[in-house]
Amino acid sequence: MNKSILITGGAGFIGSHVIQLFVEKYPAYTIVNLDALTYAGNLENLKAVEGASNYIFEKADIQDADALTAIFEKHNITDLIHLAAESHVDRSITDPLSFVKTNVFGTVNLLNAAKEFWKENLSEHLFYHVSTDEVYGSLHDGGFFLETTAYDPQSPYSASKASSDHFVRAYANTYKMKTVVSNCSNNYGPNHFPEKLIPLCIHNIKNNKPLPVYGKGENVRDWLFVKDHARAIDMVFHHGKEGETYNIGGFNEWKNIDIVKLLCAKMDGKLGREAGTSEKLITYVKDRAGHDLRYAIDATKIQQELGWEPSLQFEEGIEITIDWYLNNQEWLDHVTSGAYQEYYSELYGKR
Ligand code: NAD
């Protein structure tokens, strides 16, 4: 069947890689990218697919129910992959309501639009919600997050994503919509907005600016290359079982401070600096309020049931990522001008 897939948040970090993969791999599908182009959305991320005959961009806000209905009708949408979200934990601490509006209210709007448009044959159309491992809370005593781990969100961001996951499952149960949810660990790679740890450090090391590290840098995250997440989304979309949840992760845990030191060492080499130069930029800052200690995903289910596994070792992915940022200065200049400067100095003070 020729599908017309609505992908929300396609101008963001992960969405742009998902769009590129689907547009290039599935020429028979029509890929409709719906994005409000917030500070995190950037059409420059999609240069590779601009002009492709199976790609369409629609600027719209998922808070706008009428706009969603119109887009479903205009493009005869058959399936949906939902990534649009407010995604930055620090922003959720200063402005929780905007996370409720987009992540909760916006998701329910999309569910309603899909339910209404597909009402004649709900079971033939898939609503796929892309979510985060942060919904499971924080691990303190070892172990891993499983698909069956109880939700225990600790930040306004994760609370909003947990809520949206619950709504998706509630719509499956109540209205018999065909849904699937995946919960992924931290992504890194090209197109990542430089408010997040890895691109922020690359940008600041290059410009000899302080590297803000929360607390003692002891927090542990599992990291996955963004294109491997996009591949996993492709597999879950095509082969995931209705109503199921899939955890996606890299089995690749790092303390924040160790990632920062790795980036410093690699960048010293690439920039021709004496070893140890960039580490001097590390600046410990007051810990994030309610900072979760450790996230770690058990991705056994998606590996065993769908045959997915990460294609890249972390060090390879980090090399690709650093090189991408060093070779895409214009992209960085655009996203770090204006509003980004104001946001950055509010969070860390003027640098
Ligand atoms: P991002 O912030 O880079 O991109 C979000 C995109 O959504 C942007 O293009 C933005 O313009 C768009 N958007 C925001 N509000 C919107 C609205 N109201 N209407 C329409 N579009 C809107 O985020 P990301 O890192 O690419 O994350 C994408 C999804 O994956 C999110 O749902 C996030 O929770 C989830 N996720 C992210 C990670 C990660 O490490 N980045 C890990 C697991 C899951």
C-alpha cells in the first residue's frame, strides 16, 4: 500500500534524520513533515530532501486542532510518526506549561485528529509515538529500564512525555486505535541543537568557552547515534506489534564528565592543541534541580523481536559528530545567534 505518512517534528534533531531516511528509502511513500519551526526546528536540517518528489513540508502547530484536521484531509494521511515535542529538560524547569501545551495537549490533538480521520477503519492506520527513557525516572541501584518498568517521571519534561505516552495507550485501549510507542535513550549526532551536552561542548571547546558541567558530572546516560535511532524507528514502524512498547538504547553508558573529557581529548587532537588544553575549560555549575542520577535502557526486546542493533560504536559516532560540527560552522552560526545567546546567558550567565 502506498502510504502517506505524517511525521511531526521533522525539522528537529531526530525528526530530520527520520525524514531523510524515509524519503530516501521509500520513494513510494509520501512523507509529510509537520513542524511549527520553534527555536529547535530548522529547515536547514532537511537540505538533503528539499525538492524530493515524495516530500512535503507543512508549517503547523500541533496545538492547533483545525490545522491538523486540514492536513490529514489535504494529504490523505494513512499513518503517523509523532516526534514533535518540547524536548529540553532545563527549559521544562523554567517553563513547564509550554511542555504541557505541546507534549500533552498537542499529542491529544493529534490523537483526536487521527481518530476522527481514520474512524472508518482505525485498525488499518498506525499512530506511532516516539518517546524517551526519561519517563522511567532515575536508576539508583543498578539494573536497567525494561518495557515493563513502572513510570516514575522526575522532571516536568519527563512528566509531560509520560503523560503523552499514557494518552496514546489510553486511546488504543478505549477507541481501539492501532498504536505503538518507543522509548529511547539519549541521542547524539549531526543537527543536534547546541543547548544539549555533546554539541554544546563541541561548540564551546572550539570557541575556547567554559564547559558547564552540572554538579560533579557523575550523572550517567546511555547514548545512541541518532541515525541508529532513525533505523530503529523505521523497524518499529514497519514491524512493531500493535499496542507494544519498544525500548531503544545503545548499551553505552557514560558519566557526563567522562563524555566531556573524551570530547576535550578528541578536539585537542583535531584542533592541533596541546593535550589537556581543552579540559581546562571544564567549569562545574550548580546541579540541575531534581537531576536524575542514571538512565540505562535494556534494548533486548527490539534486538530479539525486530533484529535491530546499533550500527556504530560510540567512538566512531563521536568522531562523525565532531567532524560534522567542525565542517558545518554556518549551521552553528545560524542556530547560536540571537535567541540562543539570551537563553544561554540566562542559564549559565554571560560567557
Ligand atoms: P527537538 O527539540 O530537536 O525537535 C523538536 C521538533 O518539534 C522541532 O522541529 C520543533 O520545531 C517541533 N515542535 C515543537 N513544538 C511543536 C509544536 N507545538 N507543533 C509542531 N511542532 C513542534 O527534539 P528531538 O531531540 O529531535 O526529539 C524528538 C522526539 O524524540 C521528542 O518527542 C523527544 O521527546 C524524543 N526523544 C528525544 C531524545 C533525544 O535524545 N533527543 C531521546 C529520546 C526521545
